[in-house]
Amino acid sequence: MTRLPGTPLEGPLDPARTEAVAAAMNRLHTAVPAQRLRGVPHRLWGAAEVVGHLRSRVETVEPAGLPVDVGDAYGAGAGWVRGTQAGHLARTEGHEVFAQADGNLANYLWDGSECRLVDFEDSGVGDRAFEIADLVEHVSVWLTGALDADDFLAHLDPEPVLAARVRDMRRLFALFWLDMLLPGNPAHDRNPPGSLERQAARLQSLLG
């Protein structure tokens, strides 16, 4: 990070910085030709792993034991992740890109005119829709209002098939973060009071 110009981004982002983040992501995702990707290892903890993890997790959590709105959202998410729609997300054929594998906005360094990316320790071949959703649904991004998802996606201009896949990947990440925010889980004590309830509403809105 000290070798590159710029400072880590934090929100809320204005239109220029939102566009710069999208441009940086596009540059990364088109930097490695498809034929070269065949020899690159997969990123750590990709879509297949998250789907599998959540399918296991939802069998251990009793929604009735949670606050009503949280339990309703968790139950809806559990039903969705068990289904075939979520299962399709584990297959990346035709959607592979070189992926940074970290949805933290602070990994985008802003120098006043463009963004540069840092932190590639978990990088590798990944799913473009998964990478987009990893950023826009990261709790450090959406809970703080750092980045407006609709504005960001407009800059990426995804074609219809990718746009539908991004929507489903956002549902996957919204459930992942709801699970992480449950009492006793890693994100619960690291985020402000009310985050669990807000995440439940976020998931419901994406499933709607």
C-alpha cells in the first residue's frame, strides 16, 4: 500500500469515486485473457464454498429462536439457499475473471483521479458476479452507506445474464452477512447495534 499513490477509500463516495471504483474493477477483470486463466488457481473461498457453507449453517440455526424480523429473514434465506437457484451459483463456467477476492472498499486507493487495488493474497480465478456482489454487499460498504449499489452497477453496465447473476450473488452475500451477524458469530460484536436487524431487512429486500 505504501508503494502506490493514493489513500484508502471510505464513504460515502461521490459520483467520480464511484465511477473510479467501477473502472478499477473492470480493469482487473479484463487484465488476464481467458486462455491464460486456465492455468491460474481459483481464488480462496469462492461461490461454491459459500453456497456449501451456508447450506450447512442453515441446518444448525433455528429461526424461531431469533427476533421475529431476523428469524423471518433467516428462514426465507435458508429456503432460498437450499434451492436450485442458489445451486447454480456454484458453477462459474463462462463467468471467470481474475478476482481480487476481498470486498473491502479500503483496498481501493484513490489518488484524486483514479483508483488502484491492493491486497491480492487470496486472489485467483473467480466469478465476476460474485466479485461484484462481494463489494456491494460487504457490511463495511452498505451498512455505512459508502457505496450506492445501483449507481455502481450502472457504471459496470452488466449484460442481462450477468445482471441476473449479480442479483442472486447479492442474495447469497446478504444471507452470509446475516449469519455472520448473529449473536456469537464473528461480525456481531464488531458492528454497531442494530446491524443485525438492518441486515435482515436488506436480505428481505433482495429476496423480494
